[in-house]
Amino acid sequence: MTNNIIQKTLTLTEYDFFVKHLSIVNVFLPVHLTPKEIEVLAMFMSLTGDIAEDRFGTSARKIVMTKLNLSAGGLGNYLKSLKTKGFIQNNEIIPILHPKSDEQPYMFKLIKKDE
């Protein structure tokens, strides 16, 4: 039998890169992110420049609220949930959620168990 490796290369915007990355790693996390939590985290992760220095500060929150059409209360609820689940600690996104670079390869294997 031949090994049919499923592979795909995607070229994405920075925000979409983070959404896709978080969606992929979410499968392996013991506690899962909701689709909206993925969007919120991806938007914060895609912030660059000076605004990224204070990633969860007032200016960054305003940008995220505007781009994702969220109220302050709605964003606050998502951030509280992300902290409760342990994805944000000490005002930082935990390292396991960060891709290694602008190009992130993935490799995993599925093995069907005999019953």
C-alpha cells in the first residue's frame, strides 16, 4: 500500500495565518478554543509595531473591537474566558500558541488501532 501524504501550502494574510494556525493547534489542546476565541487571539497576535508592545492595552483592544465588531463587554468576556482557560497568562499569550516563524510546518500521523 502506498503512503498518500496529504499536504497543502497556504499563503495567507497575517491575520488569516494566525487564525489557521490556531485552528490547527486547537485540535491538540486539552481545552479547546471556540471559533470566536480563535478570531480574537489571532487579531491580537497579528498586531505589529508599537501597538504590539502593549498587546492587551487600551489601544490594542480598540483596534480588535473595531476589526471584529465587538463591544468592550464582549471583548472583555472573550479575554476573561481565554485567561480562565489558561491561554493568556501574565498578560501574554502562552508560547505553545505562537507559530515559530512566518512559515509554520506541521506534521502528525494518524494510526488506526486494531480492535
